[in-house]
Amino acid sequence: MSVFPEARFLTSANTAAQFVPDVGSELAFAGRSNAGKSSAINTIVHRNQFARISKTPGRTQLVNFFVLDKEQRIVDLPGYGYAKVSTKMQNHWKSLMENYFSARQSLAGMFLIVDVRRGFGEFDEQMLAFGEALGITTHVLLTKADKMKRGPAAAQYQKTRAHLVGRATVQLFSSHNRQGLDEARGRLRELLDRHTN
Ligand code: GDP
């Protein structure tokens, strides 16, 4: 049974004009390419086809909107930090992000997906800054936790938490063994429910 039985893909946007109407509340998912963002969305929403939609050729650089329930949405933002992207694409990404973060009254918060082995980096800092400029809450998922032994994973969690104290909350997560799933779902609900637009 899906925890979000009504969940479905809405649309992909390449410009602000293509964003869905700015009503209700939405939670943005951001992360470096390959950090595990699509897997995290699928695991949290419990919908396998979501990843495939965002991963369709041509859609990875777009803003993908999904409805969860009535006027609550999640928004899969294009991955960043991919070395082979041209300067033109990088500039397009930046202006799309600026448009997104400046336009959305319904933005309730952000989940920032970080590969636990890589740690919180420069590009993640840039995303966090977008959220901070708007005063929205960011929650960091240190994902692929199953790929690390418990001790080093806990150390990475403590280090990241100390680094981001007062700026973002942090948790360990794994799409493969579902570690941290209840906490992530709880945080998603909390952020979406407390936002009224
Ligand atoms: P995205 O580019 O950020 O959307 O990343 P994906 O969700 O497509 O994941 C990138 C790769 O990491 C894929 O090969 C996934 O199977 C793998 N992956 C994602 N999440 C996890 C996880 O929690 N644990 C492990 N072991 N692998 C993961």
C-alpha cells in the first residue's frame, strides 16, 4: 500500500512559465547528480515509477512536479555538479533555480540529498543558500548510509550536523535498506502540513 495513494507525476518545466500553479505547499528535492535523489523520492513516496519519469532523457535537467495529495506536491529539481555539463547548461540551471526559488510562495521546505560518503560540498552549500535566502527549512538526507559501516556513518552524521548547526537538520538515510525512512516521511509531512499558502 502506498503511503501517498494519490501521488502522480504532474509536469516538467524548463521555464518559470511552465511551473504548476503556485497554490498549496510543495517540498523541493535537490542534490548533486547521482547522490541518490530519485531513489530517495521513490522510497519516501513509495512509487517506483517516479524515478523513471525524472530520469527520462531530456527530463533530468528540468523541474519535475509531482502531486502527493490534493494541494501538496514534491518538486524534483535538476541535479547539479555534473562535470560534463556545458557553461550554457550551467547558466540555464542557475537561472532556472533562481526563478524557481524566487517565484514559489508554496515552497514549504527543501530536502537536500547528499551521498554520505562524499559529504556536504560546495554545490550543496549553494543550494542551501537558495533556501536560506527565502527563510525556508532545509533537511539534509545523508543517503546511501548502507554503503558505510555504522561507526563511520555516525561520525559523518555528527560532523555534518555540527557543520550545519542552526542552518539545516540532518539525518542518515538509505533507499536500499530503508534506514531513516520514518524520520524522512515525518519531516516531509511536518514541513508540508505547517506551510499554509
Ligand atoms: P540521482 O541522480 O541523485 O537521482 O541518483 P539515483 O537515485 O539515480 O541513484 C544513483 C545511484 O546510486 C544508482 O545506482 C542507485 O541505485 C544508487 N543508490 C541510490 N540510493 C542508494 C542507497 O541508499 N544505497 C545504495 N547502496 N545505493 C543507492
